Amino acid sequence: MSHVVTAPSPVVLPVVGGGSWPVRRVYCVGRNYEEHAKEMGFTGREPPFFFMKPADGLMHVPEGTVGAMPYPPGTANLHYEMELVAAIGIGGANIKAADAMKHVWGYAVGLDMTRRDLQNDAKKQGRPWEIGKAFDASGPIGSIVPATRAGNPSSAAIELKVNGVVKQSSTTAKLIWNIAETIEHLSAYWRLEPGDLIFTGTPEGVGAVVRGDVMEGSVAGVAAISVKMV
Ligand code: MN
């Protein structure tokens, strides 16, 4: 049977060392570093919660290049959120934290770009977050790094600079819910499948960027990403 409209292109990321990663779903964890939860007005001790970005909202940026992210429409307060991303290689439901790391094939670095003004409006009005979080090019992301090449992502420096000035500087050891615990919570509500990505949350220091700003993010031992707002 032939399609009656143009089929969307599959969303695929390159893998460091060879091969490619077919992206299925993109899950994101909200407020997963205590100091960021506090700067957003929360206690930092709530159970994890999740939202999604569309897979085709990712924007691949090869390491060593500067990606060009179009400033999105409808916002006057576009925020960066530097994040470690976990890539699921083996699916499952109701995965226990003790078994969870077997399901992680690799990692990436990503930016959970956020139209903060629209997200804040949505929060106030009890509306969904998609307009603030799930827009086109809202997820600049590097290549997938196999776990065997990724150092120790559970205790790695995570940093973001804007125009050379450090804005976010923390360690993934400060995740409120670590990757294994996150997978336990997430897989209790959705069955994970190979190709799923999980943006694990951002540390404190989020802020706005405007056209012309250059963001340089890294998770030590994993990867780095550079993006210019255009
Ligand atoms: Mn985030």
C-alpha cells in the first residue's frame, strides 16, 4: 500500500565509532537537580515527572561544529537547559533500578531548549507544556556515545557556557533521581523500547539566550555540543 502523503523522514543520529541510532521517543525529566528545582520555586524533593519532545524536534549537532538553531517563534524568553541524555538499547516495562543500567546502550549531550514564558503561562493556566518544550529544533543533541566509550556519566562534570561565560556548572552525581532510578519510574508508566532517549534534567543556572549567542555545553568524558542562535 503506498502512502497518500509524503512520509516523514526517520529520525536518526550518528553513533560515535560507527553506525546510527534510530530515535523512537524522547522523554525528559523535569526538575531533577535540587538547586534547579529551587530556582524554579520547588523544594527539590518531589518524585520525578516526565514530559516528551517530538523525535523530529531534535537537531543533531556533530561534535566540533557549531549548530545553527533558529530562534523559535512566539517567545521572548528562550532558555537553555544543558542535560545528559541516556539512550535505551533494550526495552522493558517495570524495570527495577538495580537492573536498569543493562538497558542503557549509550549517552549523548543535549539541550532542552524551553520557551520559558510560554511554559510559565501553561503552568499558571494548568495547560500542557508542549508549547514551551516540544517545538521544532527544541532539542539540539550530539551523536550517541556508546556506554563503553562514555567514561562515568553518573559522576561527571556538566557545564554550559554562553558566549564563553560559565552559566551552568554541576555534576551528574547531583541528579535527584539517577539514571537507574529514573528508568525505574519512567518504565512504570511507559514501556521503554530500543531507540528511546531520556533527557535527564538540568542543573541550576538556566537563563535566556538571544540571536547571536553561542552556547557550549559538555558532560565530561561523554561529549560536547556547540550551538549558535540564529
Ligand atoms: Mn529539562
